[in-house]
Amino acid sequence: MAPLLASLLFLLSLSFSEDLTPKADFVLGKRVPDVVLTTSEGTQAKLSELSGGKPVLMSFVYTRCTSSCPVIVQRLKRALSELGRSDYTVLLVDFDERDSVSELRDFVKQRGIKEPNWKVVLARGDELIRLTRAVDFKFYYDEKTDMFAHPNVLVVVSPDMRVSGYVLGLSYDPDKLSSLIASAASGRISLNPIKGLLLRCFRYDPITGTYSIDWSFVAMLLGGSLPLALMFYFVVFKNVVTGIRRFPA
């Protein structure tokens, strides 16, 4: 039993923690490059131009994402609508270089993004690399599922283009967001440690508002081992995914 548990923990450490977790203690306060991005209207603009001199709430999405990305938009819209302030810019950065401007426009329409301080943009080539490295956003492409594994993270950038704070996961507290915006506006750094496992792109059911593990990914990860799969269920699914379900829908 002990060797199986050790193997499982090793696999989990590779797939969840080491590869994808933003290193907040290293990144906070770091300058974000003034990269050139392509808007959903097809125009190009620098990050500083898009921010309008305001704090930026930056999240990374892609149009083909059917799990966490729609949830990011839905819940962020809901939380921000309770703030009663608009002195910030929301920037959704599409990191899938296969996506086109027309697909980005469809994404904006499908997600009902009409707020004037929301910007949805494409990042490409060296600009994408520079931006993701600066905020320590990591992702990788899974050929078998034709999807990206990525952390669900909201990066707060101050008006002077520095990383000011992070929100990890899919739960956005309005008071917390307001505090992060205020801190960024004043140039303060929110030194909040990132804890626990990353919330990966689980399959999301919009009808029930719950998540379920992608068992095809689990089978691939565990090499078809039934004992390890059962252990994964009881150790991870019962604890991590059940915790995700507690987030307000």
C-alpha cells in the first residue's frame, strides 16, 4: 500500500503543483512587460493602453475551453457587479494561438461580455511568452484531449505595471476583489500565500453547477492501474473536488 501511495503522490506533484502553480513569493512586485495584444475588434494595443491607467484584473482563457473558462467569466462578472465601482480594467487574455479574432468575437458574444471596462484580447508569439513568464502563468497542451491544462488564476496588476496580487481558483469574493483593486491602485503588494492543489480544468456541469473528474485523464495519468485509480478517487476526488463543489454557483 505504501509504494502505491508514494507513486500517486509523485504523479500528483508532477501534474498539479510543480508544473503549474504560480510562485507568488517570486512574482509579486515584478514588472509586467508592456506587451502588444490584439483586441476582439482586430486592433492592436499595448497593455498600458488597454489598462487605461487603472488596476488590471487579468485572467487567462481560450475559446475552446468548455470547463473552467466559462465559469471564470460568469463568476467574475457576478462578483464585480456587486462592487459598485468601475475603477479597474478586466483583461481576459486568450493564450491559445490557434484562436482567431472572429472566434474571440464569438466568445465575447456567447459570454455576454458588454461591460466597457472588460477587454478580451489575443496574445501571440514572443508577446505571449513575455507576459506569461512575467506573471508565472504556466500551461501545457494535451494532444489526447485537444485541451490545455492551466491554473485558474486571477492576476492583479497595478497601474505602474507590477504584479500586485493573485486570486487562485474559481471563487471570487467581492470584498476581497475590492481590497485587491484598492491595494493595486495605491501601489501596495498583496502578500497572500498560494495554498493547496491547483484547480485544474475539471469538467463543469452548468446545469448542476458541479465539477467532476475527467476520468480519461486519470486513466492516462495512472497508466490504467485500477488500485491507483481507486486511491485517486478516495484521496483526491473526495477531498479536492468535493471542496470545489462548495464554491457558490
